[in-house]
Amino acid sequence: MRATGSGRSGGVARFLLRRFAQALFVIFGVACVTFFVLRLVPGDPARLMVPPGSSEAVVEAIRVKLGTNLPLLEQFWAYLVGLVQGDLGTSFRYERPVLDLVLSVFPATLALGGVAMLFSLLVAVPLGIAAAAKPGGVTDRIVLVLAIVGQSLPNFWIGVMLVLFFSIRLGWLPAIGNETAVSYILPVLTLSAVLIATLIRTVRQSMLEALSEDYVRTARAKGVPWSRIFFVHALKNAAIPLVTVVGLQIGFVLGGAFVVELIFNWPGVGLLALQAISTRDFPVVQGVVMLVAILFVVANLLVDIAYAYLNPRVRLGAEQ
Amino acid sequence: MIMRRLLRPGVVVGLVLIALLLACTLFADWIAPHSPTRMAPALKYLPPIWLEGSDPRYLLGTDQLGRDVLSRLIHGARTSLFIAVSAVMIATAFGVTVGLLAGYFRGWVDVVIMRIADIQLAFPFILLALAILSVTEVKSALTIIIVLAFADWVIHARIVRGRVLVEREKEYVRGARALGASNLRIMFLYVLPAILPTVIVIAMIELAVLMLVESILSFIGLGIDPPAISWGTALADGRRSLGNAWWMMVFPGVAIFLAVLAINLVADGLADVLDPRLKLSGIYRRADRSKALASPRTMEQKESPLLVVNNLSVMFPLDDGGSVSAVKAVSFAVKAGERLGIVGESGSGKSVTAMTVMGLLDSAGYISSGSIRLKGRELVGSSERELNRVRGRGMAMIFQDASTALNPVFRVGWQIEEAILLHQKVSRSQARKNALDLLRMVNIAEPERVAQSYPFEISGGMQQRAMIAIALSCGPDLLIADEPTTAVDVTTQAQILRELDALIARLGTGVILISHDLGVIAEFTDRVLVMKDGEVVESGPTAEIVAAPRHPYTQQLLAAVRSLEGGEPTGEKAVVHAAG
Amino acid sequence: MTTSRGQWMNEAVAFAALKLRRGEISRRHFMQLTASLGAAAALPATGAFAQSASDNLKFLVGESFWANWHPYNHTAQIGYKIQRNIFSRLVEVKPDMSLEPGLAESWTQIDPLTWEFKLRRGVTFHNGAPFTAADVKASIELASGFVPSDPVLAMTSNWLPTEGIVVDDATVQLKTASPLGPIINTLAFTDIMSAADIAAGQAALEARPNGTGAFMLTGDEPNVKTLERFENHWRGPAKLKTLSWEFIQDAQTRLSALLAGQADVIDRVVPDQRALIDGNAEVRLISITAPEIQSVWFRMDKEPFGSNLDLRKAVAWGMDRESMAAIVGGNTLVADSHLATGIEYRAAQSPLYGFDPDRAKAALAAGGGGVAFELGAPTGFYPKAEEICQLMQQNLNEVGFDMKLTLLELGAWIDMLFGESKPGEAFYGGWGNITRDPDFAVATLLHSPGAWTGASDAKSDQLIDAGKASSDPAERSRIYGELQAHLWNDLLPSVPILFSDLSSGYRANVTGYELYPTAVQDFWPVEIT
């Protein structure tokens, strides 16, 4: 143990700077991988832009227009240059800037994922805490069963079943689209099911671990009542690993959102990307992937900031 | 014993389901009543056997081409399982290797590998799978396995890396390195076996995950090409026919659910047994209510001692249903201002006794008999609320390891203030001042700075002093000190003890000092209890006991201390660093 | 008959109902509103999105919109569909596939090469420009290739170069280089554009459509196109104010939306979904057999099928086409000719190639024994294509073939079909007619060079050319009769499997909606009551 005094403010800046540099590297890596993977699989976007059966000359003319006739590395370089300037290229099919296209549908996905994440936290955190309060008790057992069941269900199956009951049979809720607030219910439920299960276990786990730490014993020795130990002493410690898990889950939520968008025809980036793949609209696919990756990286950066804030060790730059 | 822990109801259910799954996989051709691919369009959409319009030959109905749903489920099990298992095996092999390399060699190897993992994690997997699978002409089992393994290796790599980072610092690795073993040898012959339990558990969990992912991919239309069947493709078919044949979607969904559930249940059970560190199931045994006899809580005269412990017995239940006695019929008393020492080796029950007095027993333990009276008030059978009123104010405790006993996310000053605010009616600012005074009282040089610091920012000695400050903040009548100096170096140890001694003398607090170190006991206590195996073997004034121990065990203890101090090595080592 | 007050009340109620439907007000609120209006409004039946009078129709389609608005440079059905409502043509197709006057009030054939058209007066384009003969001239000359374009427009393959001669503002003559039999039918899907727009160049035509149709394009998103009523349409304003088209690929999702009340009309309903529609009182289904044919196309320029009629016949006899039609259900019919139902001059052929494995085996033996081949099938477009191909695989493998089934999404299928390396030996594909004319059904698929099947058969070519050149019904009947027999018995470049079921779902309060066999519907008379 060493007493630090000078490292306090420098630690945070250094930590965040390092994470930021890592984030940039990751984004660059994603750009490379997307670009090459898309182009090295068979399928010619030019051919899909002309009526089927068109002559080779016609197809070649389109290739020139799209720029896909150039050598691969040249295309990549142009792409990178554009990327740095914030230009994600132009859609092959719609001849609109990819950035516009993607940003126009992005809020829908963001809303879906955000609401799902919030909802999941709102449900999972209290349940996890309640379970941790009396380990082995009735609540705990019920919650654990719920959690393990939730993690075992295929989420799209839940989604389709929900639509079958609530939209088709009962007519209570909309089946597609995101026009009204009510349309959020089924998609969010579908997306949240597995997430809630995972988060419950995480919260419960972190709380139990925190509760088994020595400082809880000290607090009890001080005469601190259980409720305070729970919600003040343990929770603040438990929040730290929880925040990390939430960061990791953001990636899975985004992935899950794609399937949900398909089921509910949610006009988000997932649908856009799926269609872009069918039409070999590479710039759009790339744009979506880049955006999702950036979102993921930013979310994790925020998580890191939250982590640094919550964990004084990190905040004050102590060496482990 | 392990089997018993393993065979919890959940795990048994899981194993049964898995056995069923395996049976389907191995004996599909024999079990399935029909061929899964034989099309009979005239018989399409027959409902399951309990519905009208069904055909008794087709238990679960038929699909859109007249194929038997049940047979397809059974054969689908084989494909789904095969794909998921293969993918997990590849992902594990690759991920573990990579994780080993990253964790063991660290440095740039670690950086590169982890950045690649980061990139992959940032990548929306579904899109990647889509891009690849939607353009490959043939979606064979192999293609899907590769895509799944590709998605999964990162999880294994990360977890393994984390474990290896910890393992490589351990004694046995250092020892092997000192012996000149090659890195490869160490990695695969030493570290790998140590982390194997974690690897296995994670592999099982990911198996469940990949089964789900395979079904998701099939659902979007990227499943294995017909005529091969997997549960995922069955689900996809079912969705298209939802209006006509709900059974086509429900049964495969149920099958997937049960399989994944089974794997999760078994994985949890395995985790519990193989690697409790993972604490996945975290099944905590229900705490038994204290079976103590309720004694009348009479307030007796001031004349009686501060603390009277009478015939106290504490038991801990075992996994196989029995219990073990940690403390057997222990009795002692502490007068106001008196200092009692409790000495014994680890396992003697001294710490358990102390914890029991404070009411801080681990949830599994329970008082089977006896009474504890503090200032005449019976503590056994009291509720937590009642105990909380006594703790901190009537009695307080300081613990062995101050670095873990202090809450790492709250400032030291705050932790002291909390104790004050809990038991005294003062304002916040008053509490803050009191806290600073307390810090001064325990000889901390810069109380303001320390109060503003987090525990990890101050030295071990200061942490211990802070803990003492917390304990003494409300002027308790009784202070229990459990091995208060074990975790500190020798010089600080002596310092702290002396300071504590002065403080106690000034405040007139009664003390129970627990230690394995007879020297410490001899110097600072008035009376001493010698414990062994949960029982008090000898008790009496310290000076007498030290001078003339009667019980052979006490004699051994003394002899061990003397030999260490005397510098002559004996065969015995009675001094063990106890964990209570 | 409604008074103006009654009308106002109806509108108010309709407005409130719309709000209820959109979830903007609660049911109780709705009741309060309508009660205060003194109107005994019927409580919306079931569901949160029950029926209500509205002038906004939502139409869900199953094909993604084409990349641009040039009407002459694609073969996408969705393109023709939406163009039907944005543009007008000289003649229009009716629901029974016959023709009626459109922008042309009447027409006569002056000589074998020339037709004269009397045009309607007082027609305007969406941008206000008046419609005259000059517009017809410019449109037809462009569409037919008389005015060359680079690259060659897709539409030209349906035409022969045709010169437009403006007689006066309301009279125009069309003169083809050589006789073009199908010309009137071809005019039925050649949209008339403004000469000024055409002069502005191809890019302008691709950017924005400007027609004389009942609706104007006001919203252009990749998956949602919004059309609004054109008040000065020559037939009078349409009943609907807005018509919004949305692409949703998944048939189940389209149906769910319809059942939940979030769409008014949906396209391409799978016959199996009838059960769900029948179970819902607010939704209806209309269904016909379309002039759309689904077949197995052979690569006629590649072994083993290219030169081996016996093998092709083995395939024909070896497929259980009746069961395949049953798999789809609805109004699907087993194909009995290369010309589908509703196409002029079609006739049932014989033998019907009913499922006969023994005969198939005999043909296979005659053709040299068991053969391995790969069949590429597109998924996600024709309903049950996957299932049909799986049954086909089972059938043919039992006969003695070794068929490898490759399922591809549409883009990859197109790639495979037209790829330079010509992978695969057979394909599952479909072709829908948008008029009754038989030329449309055969020219692209079969006429060399450039036939999609890779065929190059002199007799077919000659017959197709003859049919195209003649405008005498009796002669055309003879020619196409001979062509069908030749294709069915002597050439078999493809084995027709079925004539598609065409089904559309719509909510009960949608009136005036008719199902056109060509799948190119006119929304002008449609309203929501």
C-alpha cells in the first residue's frame, strides 16, 4: 500500500486516454475486416443493379460507375480516406450518401436497444437484489428459476409467439413498425427476455459477493442495519462489476436487435443491413457495421468512465 | 461427497434431459417413427395426435410437406447438437490456446490478441454471419460450425486470459520457472490443468449459447441446407406456417428450450463443484434460525461482570447433513475494564466464539446452546435489529485484515462518521469533527488527509488504526480484537498494540484479545483462555498461566513461542497464521 | 345523400376514429368525442386498430423497390405495379386482362406497319405540363429503341424500333420498322412520359417520376414510397388521398400487420395463410390463377441437358407436379403449356407429363443413364419454392438422377444464372406476364441470342419472330399453337410446373380493390369506407 497524493487527477486522464486510443484502434480494425470480408465473398453488386440478363458490357459500365472495377487496395484506400473525413461512401443502390441513409434509421434501433436495456435494468436490478437479500429463500429460488429459464429461451421464438397471441389472436398490440409508443412493448419484451435473465444473475452474483466481503462484517459490527448495508455498503461495490457486464451486454443487445427488427419490421439499421446484403449494397453494409461498432465502442467507453467513477482505485490511478 | 453436491434436483433434471438428447443423437434412426425427409404432400399439416383431424401415426403432427414432426425433431437433435458441440470444441481449443498465450506471455502478445478480440466483440456478429452465409452457395454443417466457432472463441480467450494472469503469479508456477521448466511446459502441464475446471464450465455454457445462436441463424434463413434438418430450420419452417400449424413452431421451440436449459443446469452444477470461484449457481444454504433457548432478559445488578458467556456451543452444518461443533460448551466472563485473552491455533474456535458474541456468525452457523449476556442483557435469540443497537455502542470489534475490513469505495472519514451517526444524535458537521478527533486519538498524523482518503490510499498500519477509530467511536463497553496485528509488520504491530493499550486504559473499555501469539497475549492481557478444538482447556490469570501452564497443550504453545524467541529450531511449529 | 353538416360530422367522427386507431386517444375519449358530436358512432369492433373511414391506404408489397424511377429500364414487377398508378398508358389492362382505352381514346391500324391513335384532350402531367402527341412520340421512340440509348434499355427487348409521327396535338401515328403483332399489348405497359423530361436526359428520368397517373410521388424512402392524389387526373381525382407502399419481405410479417390492422392491403399472400384470414372477420382474401408460370429451366447451352431431350423428358415425367401444386394450394394449377392461363392463344398440351416414375426411368435410360446435376432455386420470392424443389429432389433422385439442390437468395440466384462461368445445369424460376400477349412470355426466355435458358433453336426463334410480326389473330393463333406444341414435345427447354396462385389480402372496409392477374393493380377506384 502506498499513499498517493500526486497521482490523483493524472490517473483518470491517462486511463481514459488509453481507452480512447484502444477504441480508435478497434474501429479501424472493424473497418478493415468489414471491407475485405464483404468483397472477398462471391456476388457482384453491379449485376443486381441492371435488369437480369443484361450484357456484360452493361454490367461493366455499372462497375465503373460504382468503382468496383478498381483494384481492391485502391478501393480500400479511398474508403479509408473517406472514413477519416466522415464520409461513409455512397449507396450502390440508392445513390444516396450512406451516412444519411444509416443515420435516418439509426434512431429507431437506438430507441429499441435503449428502452430494452433500461427496462431490463429496471426489472433485473430489484429482482437480483431481492434474491441476494435472502439467498436460498423463496424469492431467490423463484428468481433463479426465472433467470435460467430466460437464458434458455430462443428470443425470436418468444417474439413470434408474442405476436401470435397479442397481435393476431387478441389484437391488443401492433405487430409491426414503431409508430406508436405501444409498438415498443412486444419488441422490447422480446429483446429483454434473455437480457433480464443474464442481468438478474449478474446482479445477484455481485451482491452476494459484495455481501460476503469483510467490510460487510465490519459494518454489521458497527451496528449498521441490513437495509443500509444492502443499499449503501454492498450495492456501491456490486455496481462495479455490474457496470462492466452491462457494457458487454450492449453488444449482444445490438445483435439481438437485428433479429427483433426482422420479426417486427422495425425500421432500424438491422433491416437496412439485411436488405443491403441481399442487394450487395456494400457501402451500406459497411456503414451499418461501422456505426454499430462505433456505438459499441462508445458505450464501452462510457462504461469505463462509469467504472472509473465508481471505483476509486481506478479513478485515483492507483497501481494494482 | 462431490456427487452429492452435484446431484441437486436441478442438475439431475438436466442430466436426464441430456441423456435423452444423446439418445436421440445416437439412436435417431431407431427411435424416430418415420423418415424425417420422406415427403407426403397429401398429408401436410396434420395436427398432433390429441387434436381433431390427426393421424395416430404422426404423434406430433406433420409439416408443410407431410413430414413427421417428431421424427424431424429427433433427427434435428443430432444435427443441432453436432453443430453446437463441434463449434464449441473448436472455439474452446482455439480460444484457450490464445488466452493462454496472451495471459502467460503478456506484453505485446497480450496487447495484440486482446485488441483483435476487442475488434471481434465490437463486430455485430449477426451481420458478419449474414454476410458470409448468405452468399456462400452451400450452407453445409461445416460452414455453420466455422461461423459459430469464429464468433465464440473470444469469450474463451478472455476468460482464460484472466485466469492465467492470476495463476502465473502463484507459487507453483514460480517454482517451476525457478526449476528451469520451459514456458511451453509450464503453460500446458501446470497452468492449463489448474484452469481446466473453468474452461470446462465455460465450454458448457457456450454450448448452450451456440445452440441458441444456431437456431437464430436458421431463423433468418441461414440455416443448414435441406435435406439436413436442425431444430433451427424446423423453427424457421414453423414460422412460415404459423397460421396453419402452430405445432411446427411450438415443438422445436420447446425442444431447443429444454436442451439449452438442461445444459445450463448441468453447467451450473458443474460450476458449483469444479470451480466454486465461478460461483455461478451461488446456491447458498439456508441459514438455520438459532436453536438457542430463549433466556429471560432480565437486567441484573451492576455488580455482575460486563460479559458473561455461559456454556456456549456453536455448530456448522455439513454438506452430508450432519454438523460439526466449532465451539463446545465454552464459558467465560469479562469484567468492565478487564482484558481477556483467548489463545489457540487455527481451528480452535476462538474467532468463532468472538463472532458469536458479536452476533456475526456466518449465515450457516448457529448457536446450539448457551447464553451470552452483555451488561445483563441476553444476546442469544435477539433479532438483528436488537443486536444492531448493541453493536457499535455496547460492543465493538476490530478485525484481522484492515485492508479488506474497510469498504474500498467509501472514504475513511465517511466510514467513521457513519458509526457515529448511527448511535449518537449529533449533526453531520459534529460527526465529522468527532471523526477527526478519533483519528488524532489513534495517532494518525494528518487526520484531515486520511479522512479524505480511500482505504487503499493509506498504509496498512493506518488502516488498522482507522479501524480502531471506528470501533472506539461510540465508546463501547466491550472491545473484541480478533488478531488485530497479524496482518501488519512487526514494528507496526508493537506500535499499534501499545497505542491500543493506552487508549483502552484511558477509556476503561473491556477487551477480548484473540491471538495465536502467546507473546502478545502475555504482554497485554490480564486473564487468558486457552482453546483447542472448540473447548477451553485452561483459563486463568495470564501471569500464572504463562509462568506455570498446567495443560499439556498450553505447555506446547509456550514451548513453541520460547523456542522461536530463543532461536533454537524445534521440530514443531505451533504458531500458525490463523484465519480465525 | 349527406348534407354538409352530416358530412362534417362524418368527417369529425372519421377523424376521431383515426386518432383512436393510431392510439392517440383512448376508447373512452373516443366515445366522449363522438357522443358530443351527437353521432351514434359504432364502437370500433375488436383490437386497438379497428377499421375506420380513412383516405390513407397502406399497401404492403413483397418485392423491394427498384433502384430508380426510369420506367423503361427494369423488369421488376414492383416497378410496373407502382408505375401503373403514377403514369398512364395509351391503353390500359383491365382485371380480365382485356384492354381498354387509356390516354388513347381509339386506335386503328392504317397499314401493316402503322397504327394511328386518337388521344385524349385535357390531360396534364403532375408538373402541370399538358399532354400532347409529342409526349407519345418521345416516349415510344425511347422505349422502342428507335432513339438509341446507351446502355440499351430493358424495355426495348419488348419492342421493335418504332417511329412516332405527330399528326396533330391529339393524333399520333406509330410506325414500326417491321410488323409488330403485340404492339397494342406492349403499349399497355409502356408508360407515357413527358417529352420535356425525356429531353432532360436519363439521369432526370431516374431521379423522379412525372406522369399523368392518378397519384403523384411525394415520399421516396428506400422501403416506403408515398403517393398522393393527383387532383387533375384525367379520370377525375382518385378516392384515396394518400397511398403508401411499404416493402416487407416476410410474408408472415405482412399478414400479421394486416391482421393487426396496421395495413389495409397486402400483396402476395401465401395460400396457406388463408386459415388465418378466414378466422378474422375484418379481413378478406381474393385469389386467382395468375398468368405466371414457374418452371425448371435447363441450361440449353450446357451438358447434360443441352443436347439430350430424353434427359429433359425424364425430368418432366419424373416430377410429381400435382403434389407440387397442392403444396402451394389456393388457385395454383398444374402447368399444361409454356403459356400460362390468361395468355392469348394458349392451349393445353399433351401429353400432360403426369407423374410417372416408370416412364421417367425409361426416358432416363434412353438418355444414357443416371446423371448428376445442380439446380439453383431462389428463396424468399415464390412461396413454397423451397418445398417444391425439395419434393423435386426426392422425386428425381428416386428416378435415378443425382440432383443437388442449391438454395440461394435472389441476388445470389441471379448471379448464378447469369454468371460468366455458367455454374449449375438447371434452375427453378418464374415468369409472369403483364399482358395477355404471348410474345412477352417467350421472347426473353427463349429467343436466342441471349435467351435466359441459353436456348438457340432455329425453329423456336423463327416461330417467335413470326408471332411477333403478325397482327392477324388467326395467324398468330396458328403460330403460337405450333410454338407451344414444339416447345412442349420437341424442345422442352424448360419444364413448366405450375401456374401461380395470386392472392391478396385486404381489410373489409377497403372497396373497389380488384386483383389483376398481372399483379399490376390500379388503385384509382379504391376507397376505404
